Amino acid sequence: MKIRQIALGCKDLSRAQEFYEQILGNKPVAVFNPPGFAFFDLGGTRLLLEVGGPSALIYLEVEDVNAETERLRELGVNIHTEPHIVFPDPQGVFDMPGNEWLSFIEDSEGNVVGLMSREVS
């Protein structure tokens, strides 16, 4: 079993679509407006932006949390929580041994989005 789709609520589909195009670096694979849906491909899992849908907390894997947070800051994205080590993992419980880094940003619709990366030791 794998996660096929994640839904994230929004108020303004065009604004949300533009925000996610900017941070993901790609266009949606499909937009249906009305009724207010935009779909992005995240490596085989769909991200659905849905007008009036519920808020959700998603975590996106990035190459380097510090660099990505800085890039988004320069684009004017609100940084909710600065990059920090959330889990030192010398045994490799969740991946290769190393530190799990995390920061949070706020999207155009007020949703908090986690950015995660792994610093392998």
C-alpha cells in the first residue's frame, strides 16, 4: 500500500496554484475550476488543492532544508519555524544514520507545510 493522494484545502485556487508552482518548480498536471481542484504530481503521489477543503499538514522532502528555507524566504514566503534538527538518528531508525532536519513555512492559504531533509553521518 502507498499514499496515492493528499488533499490540502485552499480559499483561492489561482493563488494556491501559483504558490505551489513556485515552491514545487512544476505546473499542475490537471486543473478543474470549477469546481476548484488542482493536482500536482509529487513523485507518484498526487497533491490535490481543493477550494473549501480541510486544512492538512504535509511534509515535503527537500535536498537541504537550510538552503530551501532560505530560497523560499528570498521569494517572500513566510517562514513559520526556522530549520532545526528535529531528530538525531545515529542508529538510522527512519533512514540512513544521521540528523533529520525540519522547518515549516506558511503557504498562500494559511496552511503550515513542513520541509524535511536528512543529513547523513
